Amino acid sequence: MAGTQAVIIAHCVRCTPGNRPTIFAKFHRVHFGYKAARGMRIVRRMKSLALLLCLASPVLAQDSLKQSLAFHASFDSGFDADFSRGDKACVIKKGKDFVPCVANDDVKLLPDGGRFGGCLHYPKKGATRPQFSGVNILGYNEKSWSTTVSIWLRLTPDEDLEPGYCDPVQITGDDTKKGYIFLEFSKDETPRYFRYAVRPLFPIWNPTNVQWADIPFNQRPMVQVSKPPFTRDTWTHVAFTLSNINNKPGNPSASLYLNGKLQGRIENWDLTFGWDPASVALVLGASYVGHQDDLAIFDRALSDAEVEQIFKLDRGIASLR
């Protein structure tokens, strides 16, 4: 009997006389056809969801950058900032006082020469150093400080700069021995090196009290680029981050980017500063000869992907406002 049942079932599954599918074969085709169609619908829905996520991702990322933007100076129509959580005024130090920065022989405004609109132009090495108060902008604090600075530069360092160090951007406090942050073109190398240095309290980075130039490169708290891409024929984007400064257990670090690409990080250092928060400022153009444009500050350390994103903004930082 069991053998007979097996033969009957096998026969029904295969076909009936005349090669017509049996009810079992019809059920098999309908059932699994339904499952396949349902599976395809699920796949299509998943693809649609993935597409929506891909389209939404840049928008969400840009919204995050907008929320983190603390300062923007386009230099399109003046020295003062276009947007700031703090003071918009661009000033220069005159004796013990600060006065508004105005165009002079050392620094000028070019209405149409910038990466985006206008820009600053330093035709020669001079004493004018435009600066902005860091209060409510840079966000320096004694517990855990993070920020990002973005700027565009245009110069050919070996031809344009005069002898000596050049710092296109500095972050300063009330005393350089309490901390000092700067972008630097070196003075002795050809081609000139480009550096990003984060010098904490003096005894930390210089316990033997020697000159900065006498400390071996690998023993300085800095990122050094031996062949940077700067040229007066095109603009170069520079961004640097600070993460968890003054928070030794939080693994403080700092990163340098050129044209959206990471050049190196300052890590495994005690990056403890001693600044008075009210004294912190961002300073431009120390011994600099060339052009600067589209200065921006964010209230946190941006990720590698976010730095690349601001480098690629069609209208610069104005796209975020």
C-alpha cells in the first residue's frame, strides 16, 4: 500500500495524462509564484528606502554643519564677520587697545578676487594682523574644548613670502607660555614646510627650554607637510580641528586637512592650556603675503567626511547660512 501511494503521489506531482499539471503542480506554481512576487515587492521597497536615505544623507549632514557653525567671515564686503555667535568686529591691536581693522598698505579687501566673492589680500609682509574675539565663537574652556577652523589660502610660499616664519592663522590667549596654536610656513626649508602646531603649557612641550627650531620635528606637537600644494594660481582649502583640549583622560588630539584630505594628527600629548577664556582670539596674517578667504569656525571637531564636505561646498560656507 505504501508503495502504491508513493507511485500515485509521484505521478500526480509530475503530470496527468495529456501533460496537464495536477492540482499539486498548480498549487506549487501559485504558492511559490506568490512568494517570489512578494519577495520582489520587498526588494523594490528596500531599494526605494535605500535611495531615499542616500538622498537625505547629504541634507542631514549639511543640517548638522549649519547647527555647528559659530562664525563666518566671507570678506565679500568688509573685514567684519557676516555671521557670529559672538562679536562680529574685526579689529587690530594698537598699543594696549583694539581698534577697527580698515584697509591699509598691509592688508586690503579685493571685492572680486576671492575663492567665493571678495577676499583679503596681503601685498607685503606687514604689521597689520586682523583678529576676532574668540568669546562665544571658539568656545575655549578649561574642561574640554573642541573646535574646527576653516579658511582658504592662495600664495606660492617660496616666491611670495619674505624671510622668516609666517603664520597665516593663530589662536592666542593671554600668554603664549600658557598655550599657542598656529598654522606656519617654515623659514629654513626649500620648499617651505607647512605646519599645524598645538603648543600646550610651556613646561609640557618644552621642558628643557630650547628654541622651537632646535626641537626635532618628531618631538614637536605638530603636523608637518613637506610638500604642500599651495600656489598663487589656485586656492587651497585648509582646515584644522581641536578635540578634547584640556581633557587629558579624553585623549585630546588635533588634525590638519588640506583640500579636504587628512594630513596628520597630533596625538598622545597632554594638550593642557592655561588661557583666560576672555583673552582668546583668532589672529590672521602674521608675516603673511598672499590671499585669504571664507574664514569659518565650528563649535566642535568635524569628522574627516565633514571637512571634505565643507571643502566641496559650491558657494563656500555661505551655503550653510
